[in-house]
Amino acid sequence: MGTPRSFGDYPPVLNTHQVAEMLGLPSIKTVQVLVRKGRVPAHRLPGARRYWFVRDEIVEWLRSDETRVTPDAG
């Protein structure tokens, strides 16, 4: 399967790499910085190191005004 072309092509639960791809960001590090700053909705189990994302939450966030920020992550 190639690169997903629409949000519906992504699974319901996403990892950081998939979110970076979905958002067109250059790296997962950018996603991680935005999550730590509270700019991207994410979930993490207690004691876990990885973030998980709900596709529908990401899509809703993209449609909201909250996305009108400039990522200052590198």
C-alpha cells in the first residue's frame, strides 16, 4: 500500500510517524514537540514512552482554529 491520500486511509489509532505523515511534518520529533506543548491531541498510557493518537481527534483538531499556530520545533 502506498502513501495514504485521505484521512480515512489511516487506521483509527495512529502512531507518531503516521501523524507526522498525515500532517505533512518533516519528522516525528516535530510531532513530539507539538504534543509536549499541548498543540496536538495525544494520549499516553501511564509509564509508557510512546504517544498514540486517535485519527478522528486529529481530524477534528485540524478543522478547528487551534491549528493556526506556527510549529517552532526543529
